[in-house]
Amino acid sequence: MDIRCKSTKRYLFKIEIEEYYKNLKKMGIEVETPLIIEYPCPKCKMIEVYEIYPTHYIHIRSYKRDVDNNK
């Protein structure tokens, strides 16, 4: 599954979630809660938050990363 930035449509990363869920199911583990992934987009400089399901993903929100230059 390819994940793209919501605003720029830029390719962010690829995740083999289908295989992961398939292997868990073989072990008898049923997963109903999604994986929550936060990933920075290098183009728009926003942090993208996604819920990853076995067959699709949903964009939850985007936010700017707070940078504290005093540390």
C-alpha cells in the first residue's frame, strides 16, 4: 500500500500491511484496531497522521511540528 500526503499528493512511503495482517491471522490473532502512523511530509513540512487498515488508510489530521530552538 502506497501512502501519499493529503495536501501535496506526494509519495511518502510504502507499507506491506496486507502481509502483516495476513500473517497475524495465520497465527490466530484477529486485529480490529488500526495502526496509527505519523509521518512528516518533506514538501509541505506537516506531520501527517493516518489510520492504517488491512485494505485502506484514512487521513486523520495534519499538524505543524513545534520546534523549540532553545533546547
